[in-house]
Amino acid sequence: MLYWLLLIIFASFISILFFQPHWILAIIELLIPGVVYFAKIDGNLIALTIDDSPDKDTTQILLNILRENQVKATFFIISNQVFANEAIIQTMVTDGHELGNHMTEDKPSIKLSPEEFATDLLKAHSVISRFDKIHWFRPASGWYNSEMLKTAKKNGYRTALGSVFPYDTLIESSWFAVNYILFNIRPGSIIVLHDGNSRGQRTVKTLIKILPILKNRGYKFVTLSELFTKDNSISGQFF
């Protein structure tokens, strides 16, 4: 009996990890307010977000693919990688993409003290905001606490994670990412993919596959800010 109970618990856990049901994420939003995982909308709008940009080798390829498919995305920028890659960031803005704050380094934000976090957030902001206005923050490695959310909000940020994350930082398979995204996508979904080195190369392969398929399904890709202007649960001006 215990064996079957443990098996059911394990299967349920795996199911939640794989399907990332919106009702689970909605409960998390209620328990820990201040982070958005998806938008509550009526139309077929979705947001593509790409973390850990810019990269000197892969980011321009990603931008080319997005341009060819007439897709807008939100890039979460690591500010220490901006130097010597300013032209790439400017191309993002010129092409109509949105910039977000992903701190100064690709290290877990939650390990920082409240003072260190505030300093790092503003340091990254000072670099990224030279190119465009920034509304969105995503904690490095995805973990956060209430103090981080308060600091981000105090400095004019909304915090966003996502509802369709194919674990591309752990599973080194573009095939898995493609099928995971195509299976789990819903109106209002936020897709999370990664740039840089082998991760960026996998994202290139993934986008080549999914963008035409999702567009053929009737989905329209918009930036995070555009997505949340259509959110039914938000009244008045979003920012």
C-alpha cells in the first residue's frame, strides 16, 4: 500500500513538473504575490522571453530568426555581458524587442543579502536602462524571496517568471524543448528559454521549429508589457 502511495505521489510530482498547470501557478501567485507566471487573457497572445543575453555568438542569430518570423520577444539582460555587445542590445531595441533586468551576473540572486541584492539590481539597471526603459525583473536562477520582490517593486519593476519552461538549463535537448513547448502552450503563456553558448545554440534550433508552428496555430507573440496590457485581472494602467 505504501509503495503505491509513494508511486502516486511521485507520478503527481512529475506530472506537475511536466505540465506546469496554470492552477498550480495561480495558487503560487496567491500565496506569494508579486510574481507573474502567465497572463489571464481571452485572445491567443503569448510572450517569448529569453534569459542570459547578450552573447557574442548566439544572440544575433536569435535576433535574425525572430526578425524572419516577425516575432517580438523580451530579453532578460545580464548587465556584465553588455560591454562590447552594445550593438547587439541596440539591435534588440531597434527591432522592437523589450529589455528586462537579469542582474549583473548569472548567479542565484537569492543568495545575495538584501543590501547586496539592491545594489546589484540598481547596478544592472544603470547599464541596461541606457538603451531603453525597463519594466521587468527576473531573478537569476529563478528563485526569489519577499525582500527581493519588495526591492524590485520599490524600484519600478514587475517580477516575471514563466509558465512554459522546458528546463533547457538542465535538459540538453532541443527536441524535448520543442515538444514540451508545443504541448504546454496556452493563451497568455510566458515561454522561458536561454541564450549563450550551448544553451543559445539549442534555443536557435528550438525557435526555428516552434515559431512557424505556433503562428500557424493562431498564436501571436508579444512582449511581456504588451501581454499584460491585455490581462483581464488587471484594471487601469499596468505600470
